[in-house]
Amino acid sequence: MDWGSIFSNAMASALGPDAIVYALAAIGLNVHFGYTGLLNFGQAGFMAVAAYGLAASVATWGLPFWVGIAIGFGAALLLALLLGVPTLRLRADYLAIATIASAEILRLVFGSVTLSDWFGGSNGRQQFANTFYDMNPYSSRLDFGLFSFSANDAWVFTVGWFLVALSCLAVWSLMRSPWGRVLKSIREDEDAVRSLGKNVFSYKMQALILGGMFGALAGFMLAIKQQSVIPTDYATDITFFAYTALLLGGAGRVLGPVIGAIIFWFLMTFLGGFFSSAASIDLIPDVVMSDIQASLVRFILVGAGLMALMIFRPQGIFGDRREIAIDGR
């Protein structure tokens, strides 16, 4: 078994574009869930509208790349308003139902045959990020010793982690401000906040929009790193993987989503590589599991680990138990 290859692949995944995408998505969920107590189960929807806003603008209508970025952010803003207006005055479970349903509706709309001239149907849209890669300063692979990235992946790596750092700085600044303290108060007891004369609905809407913007950034990075968008990339599991990263690192902590995303992708890649290699060299007999089944064991183990974490340390690895004391309102 090639332990060096397994470990290097795991490190490349933990620090590469996949971890960046989920870190940005989890930062948005941290604003929603960790700081405000909003149960948004449709972060994939914010990612999808932003990514398709960019892809369709450039590949379908021939607009400039940066105009497509602006359209993607505008689409995420519109989605937050459409979701928030009818649901934010209700209890948290209604928001959860509305967001997860909306994300699935959007995925089906983007993949529909009727709108295939705009969004490409099940094949999606490709080659819309050439402007981004034309700015790439790297002419060869970026080598970190244990692992390396291609020139394009190195550019995504550089821009992506810069955006993650900028997002963490923005969240840190906002949550130390009076505005952020109101969000935390809403998470704890929104009736008490309302009794002090604060417009709880307005603050919730602002938080939903802000978290949606971080979700839009994640959608952009996912689309750009692949140079394509297809509906299956924005299925419900992307939201729950982002929640896994958030819960691993710790909700209500600025760096929790980032550390959680790194740990999540390291474990997923390391366990996948280990079990696949073990099955291929018959270290694990075929009667126990095949090569295909071995690659799925990682989901079972990560899920079991997450369950144990929620039982014995529900605040996550670096979190504070008080930060997740949400009353469901």
C-alpha cells in the first residue's frame, strides 16, 4: 500500500479547490446558523444561482466575465429576498423546508429541457472562465513538496484562499460590531431582542443575504475551478457536506468552517484512498467489500464520527457549547 500517495492526495484535497469551495459555503452557513440561528438547508441554491448567473451570462449571452459575477451576486441577493420575506417571520423549521425545497427546484429548473437554450440542460455550460485564467501568473506547477497543483489549480488555490481569508476577516469584524451582537442575541432569544425595539425580521434578512453572498462566492469558485456548471453539482448533499464542515470545526467560530472544511476533505480523501487501496491488494477480502464498495466506506465512517462528535462534543472541535444553544425560533 502506497501510504505516501494516500497521504499526499489527502493533503492536496484538504488544501485544494474542493476545500476552498466548502469553506466558503460553510462560512455562509456559519452566519446563518452559527451566529443568527437560521436553519438554511438550501445553501446549494445560492451557489447554483450564482454559478449559473456567471456561466449563462458569459457562455449564453456573451457578456463580460465581471458582468457575469455581478449578475451572479444579484441572483443570490434576489433568492435571499424571495426566501426570506415569506419565511423569516415564522419559526426555523419553515425556513429549513423552504430553503431545501427551493434549492431542489432551482436544480431542476437549471437542468430542464425547456430552458436548455439558456442553461444547457443536463449538459450545463462550459468555458466561461477564460478571463479568470488569462490573469493566471503561474506558468508551471506549484510544488509544495508532498503535493503539487497544476498552473490553473494553483491560481484557483491562490485566489480561493485569499477569498476565504477575506471572508473570515469580514465575519470577524461584523460579529464584533453592535450589528453582530444583535444577531447573536436573536440566536439566543429573539423575543427579548424584539422587546428592546429591534427589528428582528430586518436583522434576519440581512444575515440571510450576507450568508447567501458567501454561498455565491462558493458557487463561483466551484464553477470556475471546473470551467463548467451542471445541475448535479448543486444537489442537496453539497449543503449537508458544508454543514458537516461547519459542525466539525465549530459553529459560531470565525475559523470553525475553514478548519472543518480542511479536516473534512482530508478525512474523505484519506479514508477513500486507504479503503480503495486495501481492497485492490486484497487486504480487505472481496467477501467483505469490493473496490466500489470500499470507496463508499468513507461516508459511513465520517458520518459515524460526526454522530459521535454531536453526542460527546456538540460544539465541534474548536467551538463553544454556548454558541449552539439555539431555541429553534
